[in-house]
Amino acid sequence: MRHQGEAAARYPYVGARIRLGGGQAWLQPSPPGGTPVGWLAGRWSVLSPGTEWRHLAASGAGAPREAGYMTLGRPDDRSGWVLAPVPHGAAFPPSGGGAVTAPPGVPVATAAVARFQQIAFLGLNRLAPGAEFDGAVVVGSGPVALGAALELARRGASTIRVAASRPYPPILTVPGTTRLPPGETPAGGAALVIDAAGTPQRAASLLAPGGVLGLLGTPPQTSGIAALAAHRGGWAVMGMHELVPAEPGAYQDAYTTTATWLADYLDSGLVSSWCRTVPGHLAPRTYRLLGSAARPAEPVILFDWEAT
């Protein structure tokens, strides 16, 4: 997807709490003027591990930048969470391009997980009507992969194979998932492979002749798929960038669908198990762990700014 740093440049906000510079994450103080009248305080925020790790590494030689993917706030405890594409912990107005609102009563963990499932919802909508989802392979085990597995399950897939390097990733608790070990290829290949890790070459190696490769994760600029292999294999390669132009209201409709399904059909404890909550003041430590084996196992990381 287009990283929310681009959207945040157009979405008003004040008081970003994390700044990247010199290859490190730095905690920033709360804005001295508080939350502007009519705006929402940033109470939680969601980490985008892959993209924010790349931004952290780039900050070692580049200009400092504010960090963030999605921040949550709400006007009162009876209202649904509003998720806006602004930096971590920033205050923001309740409406604007890129914001979505969860149904009232949806817990914060469900609201966050649904936002990643929304990405897959919009991407899979680009496939031809009647596409077969059962037996699909999802490459990766992070939040985008989790959203893809959940959306495949919502669409009726009873078997979802996850190609992950970790032996027991939490994504395997999604109903219908099984692990595809490293180096193993499904017999005959898979008719649908969703690359949620930004590794299209690896994902393409799992395709069946005539299969579809969905590019859901953001690949590096240097990655590529051999045109000759795609030609001979009869593959269809589908870009699934979240912000491909869509009808007005499509993003909110997709988000409402995923959030409602998660709340109605999955146990809230299961959804919460996919999230790691970190007090906001400890966010810099979490950034230091992103590129290491000690990074949190949970695919979704939530920073709690109320505990800071």
C-alpha cells in the first residue's frame, strides 16, 4: 500500500510522538497546547513493521522524519474508534481523506486488525468474479499477511497455506491456516499466491501454471519477476496496492465489513492474541528490536499513548 506517511502529509495533525533520526527512534513530548478543539487525541497507534523498519534504517543517512502508520482516537467511550493516517500518537480532526471509523463497541485490537484485513479486502476485490480462494498461499506472517489470511477465511477459504520462516507464527491460529515450510512448494503449485512480505520472486516460485500472483506487500524497488517465467507459466500478476482509485466510500465500506466480521465471528481473545500492546514511552525500544530475532512475535503492535 502507499505508506501512510504520504497520506499524513495531507491530513492535519499535531503532536507526533516518535521521530526517526540517526538510525534511531526518539520519543517526543506531548504538544504543549494540548488537543485542538474539535480534534481527537491520539490514544493508540499501530506500527507498520516492515515499512517503518526501512524508514528507521534510511534515517541513519537521511533527513529525520516523523514516524507512524495509523493512529486511533474517539470523542467518547460510546463512539467507534476513528483510525487516521497520521504519525504515532498525534491529535487529528475526526474526518478527512484516509480516515475510517469502526462500529461502536469494537475493541481497539479488533479495530486495528480489521484495518489490515481491509487492505486484503480491497486487493482481492480486484480479482475476477468467481475466483477460487480455497488452497491459496499467503507469503509472510506479519500484519499484512494476517489480514490476507483473515480475508481469505471470510470469503470462504477452508484451507489457507502460510509460507513463513518462523516455525510457529501467531497467524497459524487463523481458522483454516496451515504452515508451508521454507523450501516446500505445494504439489502442482497454487492457483492463488498472495505476497504479503514484499518478496515477489519467492511468491512466484509457489505458483501453478495459469496461477494468479497478488502483490499485497510493498516490494523493494530492486525486486522483479522474470517476464519469461510469467510468460511461459501463463501467470496473471495483480498489483493490490490499497490506494488504487476506488468508488467513493469504498474504503469505509471495506473497513466496516472487516471490522464487523471480526467482531461477530471471531473470539475477541483470539483477535487480541495477534496484538502486542506497548506503552508509548517504550516505543523506541520496540523500534530497536524490529530488525532482530527478538522482535515481537505478534504481527500487530499497538502503542498505548494513554499509558504515557
